[in-house]
Amino acid sequence: MTSEKSPAGIERFDIQSYDNSGFSGISAEIIKEISLEIFLNDQKVVTIACTGNHLKELAVGFLRIEGIIRVAGDLKKIEIANERCMVHVYTEEVYPSRFDSGTIFSSGARLRRPEETLTYNNVGMDSSGRLSYPVITPQKVLSLMEELLSSSYLHNVTHGTHCSALADIDGILVLREDIGRHNTIDMLCGHALLEEVDCSDKILMTTGRISSEIVTKAGKLGVPMIISHSAPTSRAIRLVRKTGITLIGYVRGGKMNVYSYKERVGD
């Protein structure tokens, strides 16, 4: 590994690269991976594999998604020990932990118990049962995806991250990158809670596959629309069709698929 200083979330390694002329030594920029320990009121909750950026948002967002905290007022104090890869979150009340403290959540997937299924309905509908905003054109969907991909700095340098963002029809509002697509959405959830962002008219943009758990996270975040560079799973489609969330996937090459509530996508 070289000693040259790298941007946050990136490390440099000397490697051998092959092309048609043979092998050559290069310095490659590699995405960083750490194991982050999250503590709630001095009790270890979980260890998450992540890049190491936006740790406060990641910890708070994870706890919010899991229903352990609900609003910013639940938080009393947050302490970050970067050198030890720890975040300590303190709340006014002591909430019971639902996790084995030895559990490691990888960057790829997180498993839920059977009873921890989707428990919300009509996220994307108003009180009268009509679809809520935003309404978007196909051209704007393509434009937002281009903005997401071009703004994904860590991925464009290392090709080793996922990227997600909160957007409205005017553009991207906040963007987060990490080795795990789950982490990026947890960060956005933490950001929205800490900054008291109303997501009821926002769009969740992501480069990652849309699984049922990603839909669950989007539902708890409160967004009525998901736009992805990748494709959804069958269960994800069934879930969005029950909740009023518009899902647009496989946005690439000037094309897209709308899997639910086409009414929000104009011609």
C-alpha cells in the first residue's frame, strides 16, 4: 500500500494490472471497508460493515429504520469514536435491543425475522386515498439518474460503492455513498431525522437492486417514489403495489420500467 494520502473512504494499493500489452504495476484507489459498532445507551446493538463516512447519520438512520428511535427528540447525545470505529447513541428512554450484539450486518444484505415484515400502508397516498405527489416526466427521471451517476464520486473513482440520494423534481438534495446499498439509505434516513426533512414529497434515488427490505426502508422514510438504476425483486413489486409507492427501475440507456402507479409518471 502506498503512503500517499487518499480522500475519505478511499485507500491506495500497489497492484498489478493486465491489458493487451501485459502486466504493469499501478497504484489503485480502493474503497475502504471498516466494521462499525453501534451502541445504544452503552449496550452494543450491532456491527455494520461500511466505508466509514457519515457515521452519525448511519447510526441514527439504522436505529430509526429498526423502530428504536422515531424522532429527533428521542436523541439525548451522540458520541463518535472514529479511531475505534464506534458510535454511541444515548436516548431519553432505554429501549430494548432486538439484536444479538455479535451480529454483523454485511454490506450486501440484512436479514429480518419473519415477523419483521412491512407494517405500513398507503405511504404514497393522501388522507382521501388519492396518490400524493410528486408527478414526474420520463425525461426528468432520466435526468435525475444521470445526475445521480455523475455525482457518485466514490464509485466513479473506485467502482466499489452504491449510491443513493433524496431528490425532488428539481434535482438531488442530498447524496450518500457506501459499500452497502442498505447503508446509503440508512444514512439518508438519519439525515432526514436529524435535519427534520419532510420526505412525503421526495424521491428516493438509488443505484442498487430494489429488494423488499429496500422498499421497507423507503416506506419508513416516507417517500412516495423510488427510482433505481437497477431492477427490483418480485416481492419488492408486490410491496410497492400495496403501499402507494411508485417504483421506477432499470433506468439506463434512455429507457426505464415502471412497476407500480404509472399515474405519477407523465408522458
